[in-house]
Amino acid sequence: MDSIAKTIGIKEPNDWTKVSSQKVKELGGFGLLNHFGGSLFKALQSIYPEHHWDASLFERVPQNYWQDAENQRKFFEKLGKHFDIKNPNDWGKVTIQQVKEQGGGGILDRYGGSLFRALKSVYPDQQWDSSNFPNLNQFPPKHWQNQKNQRNFFDSLFQELKLKEMSDWGTVPINVVLAKGGSTLLDHYGNSLFKALKANYPEVQWEKDWFENLQKYPEDHWE
């Protein structure tokens, strides 16, 4: 790694966070990275254990890194210092794009792209008020064109609403989905929650009977 560092002009350890795994492979580090599952972070952590490495700053974090609640909390603690967060309501001034620029794209994906939901999960003892988050339902352009973002949104909402089975979606009013930031997402499906769910969970055998007692839909809703 020392020779690669000289080649690309690494002056200090954190300079590595600006280097992609692909670049390291092109410079002869293919076998080395494979030894660490393709993770530049893990390779550096092993080779230079004397330095404190922050996985969230790298292009690619280790697999399942964001599944660890402690890693999520560490990230937001660091982010809170960066944005000078003094109390929970201060988070309302932070945009989704700013969180992503600081390496939080992966953690937001786990919460359907919602900073508010991520914070509620990481700090469950805090009293969170969605009215203090003007950016709550604002997502980057083309966010909902990515099917993965759509599914992450519904996965997160499923957990937040404490649904047990897919049929439980039939008890969820449209306005709840809209209030949670799904307005533009549902626009892609003619404002139909049923159609959105069918598209994102094609493996499920959806039944219109689950939904029809909830509200009246237009004639072409189930097509």
C-alpha cells in the first residue's frame, strides 16, 4: 500500500478516503483488496492499525456496516458535531443532500431516504417533532426513479407502522403514506398505494380485498 500511496500522492491517512477501490485495483492492489472482500477500508484498517479509520468517509463501507446500530449512532454523533447540533430540533436544518455529502447515503437508504426516521431510530429516547423538519419530505431529484429507493421507503415504513404481514398494508390510509414523504413516489403510480406495492414486491400475491374496505378508488385503480 505504501507504493500505491506514493503513486497517487497520499500525504496523510485521510487522503485515502478520496481514493476509489477501483483505482487501487488498477494500480496493482486487486489481489490485496480481494483478500479483504473488496473493501479498501478493511485493508487500510488492517495494514495501518495505528490510525483511527472512519468507514463512513469511504466510497464503499464494509458489507452490513450500517446494520450495526452502534455504527449508525457514531455516524450521527460525528455529523452532529460537524453541523453544530445543540438540540434535536437543530437537525431540521440539515438537508438529505448534506447528510449524503458527509457519507450518510447508505444509512439513509435503510430508512427509505428519511433523515427523520433514521434519527428516531438511532435516538429513540428523544422527543422528535416532524413539524421541525421542513426538509422531511424533500428528496434529491430522480430519487424515486430508483426502484431500490422505493423499496427501502416501503420497508422502512412497514417497520415504523409495526405492520406484521403484507396484507396489513390494507389498513394504511393513503394520507399516512403521503405524510411520511411518499407523495412523489405515489405519483409514479397514479396515487395508488396498491399499484406501488405490487411494483415493489412482485413476489407477493396481492389481493385487492385487502384494500377495498379502506377507501373508494377510481375504476382503473386495480388495473
